[in-house]
Amino acid sequence: MVSIRCKMVVKEALDKLGLHYVILELGTVEIMKDLTVVQREKLHKMLLMSGLELMDDKKAMLIEKIKNVVIEMVHYTDELPKVNYSDYISEKLGLDYTHISKIFSEVKGINIEQFIIAHKIERVKELLLYNELNLTQISYIMNYSSVSHLSKQFKKVTGLTPSFFKQLKDKKRIALENV
């Protein structure tokens, strides 16, 4: 529940069911009273119709929180934080990074660093397509140590150089939820 649209859909569904709730950050909602089986099923169906999922599994919720922090960090800030990403994520979630990293790897089959890299490359693609910044500016914004480092990582992930990608006529990007 990172985007405004997602928050609106969830709020609308909860309001339709007459539930009292508090929307918390990072995709969580606290419902003030226990849901009946009927309310839970209705909420589940309403969310599914909008492409959202009702989750109550602690591990799944933690994974979603981690994903939301990474997506927010990479896609919705003008410049990536200059601190270590593990420190940033740990601070945002208020949890030990070793613990969350282990759970993320177990559930997703990749580590958080690989997940961040995949999202950084998607953001680089987006910035390349906008054609407003050069590669040096993009590497700075995306917190790469050099243009060379960015180019090597881009090629490793996509199989293309950034300049070749920019020249492609069919400039397909991957939807964020599929990264």
C-alpha cells in the first residue's frame, strides 16, 4: 500500500464495510475491532477486485514492508540516501537488518541487495527514457560510485548498455510489482 491509489482503495473498502481503522505507514492498517468471518471475506474480495491482497501472515507482512521501503527509497525520492541501505531499511522498519534480511531471502529467494539493484535499474531505465538527465547525473542521483559502475550493473541486469537501451524503439519497462 505505497501508492495513493492503493491507500484510497483500501480506505474505500474499509469505509464501505463500516469498519473503524487507523492507516499506518508502509502498507498496514489497524482495524479497531476484530473482523467477523463475513467482514473478512467481503474485505478480501473487495481488495482482490482492485488487485490488492489482504495479508495477516507476519512474514508476508514484513516482506511487504521491506519491499515498500525499497520502492519508496528508489522510486519516490529525488535522490537515494547516502547512508548504507541496510542501515536505512533497518531504521525505517525499526528492526535488526540481519533478522529482516534472513526472512526476506528465505521467502523471496533473493537477498535485499539484489532486490534493491533490480529496482535501481528500473529507475535508471525510467530516467533514461525521460531523456532529461545524462548518465553522469543519473549515476549521481542513484548513488553509484561512478558511471562505469552503473553501466556494468545495468548491463549485468538487462543485458544491454544504457546507451543501447536508450536507443531502443520499443522501450519496455517492468511494472514495479513484477520487479
